[in-house]
Amino acid sequence: MSVTAITDYLSIAAWPSAENITIMRQLGVRLVISMTNREPPPELAAPPFQLLHLPANDSPFRPIPMSILCTGVAAALPVIADGGKVAVHCSRGRHRSVAMACAILIGMGHSGDAAMLIVKTQRPQADPYIWYIRRRVNAFEEMWPDGCAVELGRPTAEAQSLLASSTLTTSANHSERPL
């Protein structure tokens, strides 16, 4: 299966095929965070889903910007607090989506190590321990929440404006220097 429930409120998926979209619907997912550079399928922008497109590279040479992780967590926490479910996807559900899922778990109060263990235990094909993803997860844990300019459960201004629209999509430039 290409969609894995990590917790009762968080799932990780590979590229959203028709089958994966059906599974996300069955799981009751409300917010889909897309971590690919490709435009996600339009079905993810239609009810019952809200879509937050945060394009990121899967490369040790261009690490996922912390601002992308912060924006995703800031959008996910209010949905989860309201009883909703979140799915994060990338191309194969192994790196980018795993980093975001770990960041969301950190936002929910888990340590970085616990988040990586939870993800790896629930989704064996996930690779949170590859050095460049582990490094981003650890860096996110160190900066959360003060370095993200968010209050726990309160989105950044960017995430609030995205949440206010019916379809959450952004291709904002989230550039920063790697750690």
C-alpha cells in the first residue's frame, strides 16, 4: 500500500494515484501536504481535501528549507487540533514526506528521535535515518517552536492566508542556506 497511517491523525503517501486518493478519502484525510515539485493531481484540491503544495527537492545538496517544514506544521496543527487528519506525500513516500511527518510529530510534542522511530516503525520503506533527512529532523526539533515564528497550533501568516482559501496551494520561494 502506498498510503500508510502513521498515527490516527497523520498519514504518509507516495505520489497520489487514483488508488491513493481513494485511500486518503477512506482514512478521512482533510489536509494534504504535497512535497513534490510536480503539480499535484487536481482531485486533491477538491472537497473533502484541502491542499497545501510545498515544493521541495529530495537532495542532500538542496535540503528541505526549514521554512517549508514550519509552514507545513503550522498548517497541520490546527487541522489536527480540530479533529482532522493530515496526509503528507512526495514521489515515493520515503524522504520529503517523512521529514514533514516527523516535523508534524515534533509539533505534536514528540522528540525527533521518537518521531523518526514512529515513522520508520509504521512505514518500513520510509528512510528518516538517511543522513540529510535525519539532519533536517534534528534541526527542526532544535528550532521548534521559537524558530518557526508560530505559536503551537497557530499558523504563520502565510499558512493562515493559505488556510483561508478553499484550495491551499503555494509555490512560494522557501530558500535558505543549508545547515
